[in-house]
Amino acid sequence: MRVRAEFTTEPFHGEDEHVPAHVTAAAAALVDAGLEPDLGPLGTAVDGEADAVVTAVADAVRAALAQGATRVTLTVSDLAAPLGETRAPQLAAARRRGTSRRAAAPPATDLSDGLARLIAAVEEELGSPLADLPRAGKQQAVRLLEERGAFEMRRSAETVAEAMGLTRFTVYNYLNRVREPVEPPAS
């Protein structure tokens, strides 16, 4: 079974350039276990086989606590689990029926329907449901959704996360990368 583990360590130190020791120690434990963590300003995520990830995350939590973390919040998700129906029932029902998400969505009458249409358009453009995309594809999808204003809608990060099979803070990590200004090389 493949899983995704996502965790945050506290205390937060804002978005300054200093990365706290508890964050770097946790990341190092994951790398030492042969995993490739995805570090972001709101947390760390790692995918892999369940046994390897769970063992490595336990080591990462111990390392974070030893380096001053006062709290660790952890979510572990089965990557093969079906899309939940709590926030996106029409999208999940369409997947079960094998129909496109676009066909399942009723005509737009509110902002959540508009977000469903944006998600369906990005899925069509990328040729796959968001949940089936590899990490780079999910990052591209977040970029496309940001360009089209999807994240201006209330609770959009939760809805996009549900459609991608990720947690909200992973979507925020991807979104922060999109929003970071690219500095030109020094001449």
C-alpha cells in the first residue's frame, strides 16, 4: 500500500529565511530513510510504501521533538483510497459512474459549481483526473487553477485538495511555490 504522510512541526517561525532545526532534523530523517520529502512553509509531505513511510515518519517526529518541536500534527492517507464525498459529492459520484466530472456537474449556480467547472477544465487540459496525476502534474494543475482564479473562492483549497487526493496544506505548499516571485540571476 502506498501512502502519503503530511506533518507540521511547531513552533512556526513565520516565512523568514531561517528554517528551524526541528524542520531540518525531520527532513533529514526522511532523507536518511531513502525518501524524498516535499518541504514547504506549511509542512512536510512524503509519499511511499506504507511500512517505509510510517517507520521514517516516526523517526522524523522523534528528531523534530529532539530539536525543539513543541507539537507535531500528522496526517497519513492511503493514496489508493477513493475520493471522499464530504466536500465533493458530485465529483466522487462521477468517478464511480465512470463519467466525466464535467458531465456530472449541474449548470453553474454558485461559486462551488464554478470551481467544479475550473477543476474539470484543468483535468481535461491535463488529460487525467487530478487525483491520478503525478506530483509534477498536481503542481501544474495548482498553477493553472491559480492562473484562472480558483483560489479566490471560499474553501477552494479544501475542494482542490479533495479532488487531488491531498491535504489542504500540500495544496498551499504548491500554491506558495506558484506565488513566489522568481528572482533573475545576478549579473
